[in-house]
Amino acid sequence: MSPFSGSCATLVRSRTRYVGLCRVTCAWGPSGHCWTLCVSPEMAFQRSHRLNLLRLVVLLLIALAGIKFLFRDSFTLELHKHVSKESGFWGDTGDIVQDVIPQSQVLELPEAKITALRQEPGQQVPRDVSATEMRLVHLDLKGAAPRVSYLEQVFPFLSQLGANGILIEYEDMFPFKGELEVLRSPYAYSEEDIERIQQLAEQHKLEVVPLVQTFGHVEFILKHEKYQHLREVERFPNSFNPHVPNTLALLRSILAQVIEKHRRSTWIHIGADEVFHLGEGMDSKNWMSRNKGDVGTMFLKHIKEVLGFLSAQYWGLRVLMWDDMLRKISVGALRESGIAKHVSPVVWFYAPDFEAEQIEPFLTKYAESGFEAVWFASAFKGTTGPAQTWTPLSYHLKNHLSWLKVMQALPRLAPLRFQGIVLTGWQRYDHYSVLCELLPVGIPSLAICLQTLVNGGFTEEAKRKVLDVLGLESVQLEQSTCEGRGAFPGVEIYHMVQQVNGHLRESILKALEEESAIKGWFSPYHRKHHFGNPRNMESFGSKAP
């Protein structure tokens, strides 16, 4: 028998002929491979008898399987438990009661699916990274978005330091078109830029995961007059009103345009964190009153609609979401919603020192709610103040050391499969806030954090790798400084910000506050109106430049 590629079900044609006393059958598969079988008449009779018996056994098995399928609900009646409807979605876990989860409450996948992940001519098949623990570096493009030419320099460093993916939060930097064109920034990437970014990522073995906010943190959408009617609370542009039909229609359009430009991606992140003021709008209050529901019910209803759209239109696309809104929802409500089949929670925690036991309640809840896999999220910059200019190295290193303890303890904490970690690097706290640390300023911290994850700690080997890749002589963790000229992308900006942050700012503030002549004759009023006495200004003239 010659090798054959594929199962018997893949055979497309066959031919039988006789050679002497042997019957020779040749069958071809889709790849063109052929297998042959030579059988004598006596052997053929015995084989025929055995095949008849085998067919009978198979028919019996199929019949048994059909009976089990028809009566499956009665077999599993005692296995279903969920929280009683009287217990709140938005609070403690609640009391566990025996009951059957109504099938109508579970998110069902439509039979027909339109895939956006089909392979186009000349397109490379997406890499299967399902068995790999992912380390995604978060690129927050809400402000100071890097030029593509800068990313061209950064991506090789990310790969060298241990990253195998990037989470791109475009916000208004995506080249939206048509009805959505109002959403794009004047400085947004072009379609060619988006393609180039993905090519660079693929070249350096970085999985690209786009992030699209679908509930909260949508100021870049709701700030526009065109979409103000979709606000949960009229005066706040933070969150969507989930009860207006146009909300889901708009999200479908946004998701479709982003996914269309990321055909290589096998993951998408739908955000869904910090949905401020949910439940405060009049539509939500009326909905809760009519349906005897609460904020958690509304949150899950909207998320189910988003997941339903993605499941129906983009078969095989795996979904992530931030977990903070799920933490307050009961196990029963989460199980009843059925979202665990279609999304993985990303548990985020940015404090420098914490124990695995602090994360355990969340993990236990998600396991009991039906989730099978979990992601974590740390931070390498952007979490120590909305106006932070200099990245505290020790702070972020400790955060990653704490997450390593959680990873090591996960098998005993909850029966969840760890899929990956997102190293977040926030650029603004929201669309309206000032910038946090610039990306070049945060690169030494990112290098330290990545190598800490790769090596299971900030070992000597990790330290050597960081210094070698970044071209530095030494790193002072507690002082958050790096010695040496450096050879990483943006090192010039790093040194300039270091000069401003460590020396210039302090000397200016000291002069403005301590010099009586400056306070008296060079105040903000004087500077604004170019007004002052030359005689007095001469006394501090040498310090002003």
C-alpha cells in the first residue's frame, strides 16, 4: 500500500482492474496521491463478510448516538446549576441553586457563517499560535502614534526581546472611510500604512491583534455631533447607549472595516472595559424597569450581540475582552449568557506588588462560569499618572514579577488554560487627557519586562540581553535611569526627555519659586503681556535663558 494523503472521505475517484488472480484498486485523493490494494478472490470473500459485520456495528452505534442526542436534556438535567434570578448580576457571586439553563439565554451560533479569513490568492495562511503562550506588546495609538518608519525600527527589537505579537489600539488613527470617515484623525495611517505595518510584523514573527472598543472608552466616536445621540448619558461621550439600534449597526461597520484590513489576524480584542455611567441613561433605566434587570444584564446583552455578529460573520476569529466589568457579575449570570464559548477574558492588574491570591477570586469565577482559557495584562508604561513623563523602571518590573507568580500558581488556583499576556503601554488615560510617557521613553522598561517574562525573572541573563539589545552600559532600577549612549530606536528622544525631566524642569521651578525678583517682575502676567521693568529684570537676566 502506497502512502495516501488524507482520510478515506477525501477520495475523489477510483479505478478497479484485474492482474492475474488479483483485483487491483487504485484511488486518487485531491492531492493526486494514489494507493493500491491487491486482493485474491478468497481474501475478497472473507473481507466482504467482515465488512458486512462492520457495517452492522456502525449502524447500531449511529442509532444509539441518535437516541442519546434526542434525549440529551434528560441525561444532563442534574448537571446544570446557575444563580437564581433573584440574585444580582452586579455584586457577589450569589446563591447556587439547582436549575436548567434556558437554551434561549445561551448565545447560539448561526448555522451559516461568512468567513473573512478565507485565503486570497497569494496570501499567506495565518500562523497557528494556539499552542504558544503569547506575549503581546500593546501599541496605544490614542496619542503620539509612531510613524511607520519608526515601527520599522522597533519591531525587530520587540522580536529580539521576546515578544511574539502586538496589540494595536487604533482609535482614530485607523483610515476609516465612507460614512465612518469623520472618525479618522487628520494624521491617521493610510491603508498602505496598515498593510505595511502588518508586513513588518509578519517579517519579524509578530502576530497582529487589532483592538476595537465596543462599549466604553469611545470618546473618539461619541465626541462627534453625528453620533452624540448614541451616548448612554447625553453630556458624557464615554459610553454607548446599548438600547439604540444604531449603536450595534455602527459597531458592525467599524468592526467590518478594521477586520477587512487585518485578514492575516486570527484574534481581535473588543475592549469593553470601564463602561462608565452604564445604567444612568433614561433608556437604560426604562429597560431595567421593564425587564427587571440590572446593569450586569445590560452589559452581557450588549456583549452577546457584538460576539454574535463576530461569530456569524467571521468564522474562526478568536476574541479577547478586558475583564474588569465581568468581575462584578455573578457566576450564574455569566454561565447563563453563554459568552464563555466565544471570548477569553484578559485579567488586568497594574499594581507593583500583589499576590496570586488577589487574582484567585477572578480566576475561580471565570472557571466556574465556563471559560476555558484566560489572558493576563501587565503594564510597561502609562499606569503611574495621566501626566507621567518618565517611566519608573522598578515599579513596572515588580508588576511583571507579580504576574509571574500568578502564572506559576495558576494550575492550583483554577482549571484555566493560560494563553498569553498583554504588556500594556498606555499613551493617554482617555481620548481627552494629556500624554503619558512617550514610547521611546518606555522602551528600556519594555525590554526589562519582556526579558523578565522570558527568563522567569530579571536574571543576570535577562539583564545582559537588555543591555546588549539596547546598547546600554548599565541600568539603575531604583533611580529609573540607564547609563550609556544607547542604540535603540528613539534613544535621542529618551535622552532629551531625561534632560528635561531630571534637570531642566527642577532648575526652572526652583528659579521661578525662589528668586524674589523673578516672582515680582517676571510673573505669568508679565510674560504674557511682555511687560516689565528693565532695571529689575537685569538682576536675574543671566538665569532666565
